[in-house]
Amino acid sequence: MKLQGADITRWPVASGWAALVDAFAASPAGVALKVFLTQRLEQGATIYPPEPLRALALAPPESVRVVILGQDPYHGPGQAEGLAFSVAPGVKWPPSLRNIFLERQRDLGLLPPMSGSLVHWAEQGVLLLNTCLTVEEGAPASHAGRGWEVLTDELIQHVGASMSPKVFLLWGAHAQKKAGLIDARHHLLQANHPSPLSARRGPAPFLGCGHFGAVNAWLAGQGEAPIQW
């Protein structure tokens, strides 16, 4: 499946996000983004995912306990499903997702899951947010700087403004640039991106970071239930 239209306000989101998304859509950045997406679709570009705001549909702001920040969606056919790092059931795992599951197994002793879909994480209050929410087939970062970052920065700040502390996982240099948007009340965990290019590199290798266990330990300290990773 691929993106069919460029009207941001028509993509479903939980009610708690709606005012923020609508305001963005009416802003100069939102209007420019819609024009860009419309033009690229008219020019025959294949754009993923079909529902760019799906993370906002599955994790209402009042339910968010953990935020995982990625960069932009997978750019292969049928991969991206609107949640950072997630793929639809039955889709072969991209290398980054494979490393995520390797670290999950190393950290928690869990067997690899049957599916690469992370919907069950989102349904537990994990906001799986890329900083850019669309991409063209075979062209990573092709929609970077087109306006999505304005919205996703606002989403990060909106979550951070909540009275209840959250855990933010910043995986990779691109996500780590957002650290300045996050209030010191929140718990910040940072590591390299899970991509094979960086997952084992210093100074903060993704493989061995222990973030899954660290999140649950922090949640327990807040009196909250763990995430069933």
C-alpha cells in the first residue's frame, strides 16, 4: 500500500492529537507540505506509508508512556506502516528491525516475535514516531526538510509538556538532535541507530544498550506496569 492523497486532516488520529494536527495543516509549513505531497503524487511518485499519522491513531497523548524516535519511514515496497521501525505482518524484517529484536532478545531473554509489526507496543502507550513521516520509494530521506519536522517537533513538545514523566528513546544522531525539546523531568535514553551501519559502533552501540529493560525498570519505579515488548 502507498499514500493515496495529501490532505493531512483526513488521516485518522486520536482525538487528543486532532487540534495540534489541524493547526499544523493550516500553518504555512503544513500548507507547503500538502502542496509538495500533491505535486509528487501527480508526478507519479510512490510515497510511503499509506497512513503517515498512524502512530497518532494508535497512541493517544494521554496514553503515551514511552516515545521511540526514528528518522523516516522504510522506503521499500510494503514495508512502512506508519509506526517507526514497524512493518506489517508477513513483511520481511528490515535490518534495523532485526537488530531491535536481537537487542530485545539479548536484554530480556525473549524469543524473536512472529511478526515485525509493533502495533502491540503502540497499544501499550509507546509512541513510535519518526521525525519525518513520508518517504519516496527507494529514496531514503527524500521528504526530509519538507515540513514534517515542524509537526513532529510539536508532537514531541506536546508529549513533553505532560505533567507525568515519560521515557524518551533517541536512537541515532538524527533523533538525538531532538534532546533539547525534552524537559529534564523526563527520562532520556540514547544509543546509536539500530541500522547495521551503526548498531555496533561506539560510543553508544545499540546492540548492548539495554533500553528495553531500562524502560521497564524506570516504569516500575513510577508505579506503572511494564511494556510487554
